Amino acid sequence: MSVEKDIIKIQNKLQSMSDENADQTQALDLLKALKDLPITLDILTKTRVGMTVNSFRKSCKDEEVITFSKALIKNWKKLLSGDKSVPQEPKKIKKSVKSPRKENKK
């Protein structure tokens, strides 16, 4: 089975668990499975699994799942650093310090 199909299956399971009353015991296992898949920027863009994981993170009550989700999203964001269409944070401009003017000695 392709990576994309695996991701979509996991994504659907996470979406079904995002209800407040849903059983979220398998969530950590699903997130670990996502971590082990060779995910590329193209796959992230096509499946939008990052959006699903982030949405699930917000509705989840288990701290371990929340922490793991944040780490997973952070790793995926690193893939974006090679993407030139994403604007980078502007560099800070250092203010030059003017040196006190030397007084002419008379």
C-alpha cells in the first residue's frame, strides 16, 4: 500500500476520534505510525494530514498525545524550510551605534 493511502487511513481514524465522547486510546499509536512513515512535503500538501493532527491535538485531553502531536507537527514544518514559496521571517536590522564625536582640542 502506498504511503499516501496509509496516511489517509490514519487521518480518517483520527478525525473519527476527534469527537469529545470518542475513544482516544489508539491515538498515540496512530501518531507513532505517522511518525514512522516517510512523509514528504508533497504528501503533506496533498493529504493535509498536518491540519488533521493539529485539529485533533486541540480536541484531545491526553497530555502525552498533545505533546507527541506538537513534536510531529514541528518536524513536518522543518520540511517547509526548503520551500521557497514560504516567506521567511525577516532578519533583524542591527542599529548602528554612533560613537561620540571627538572634540577638537584647542
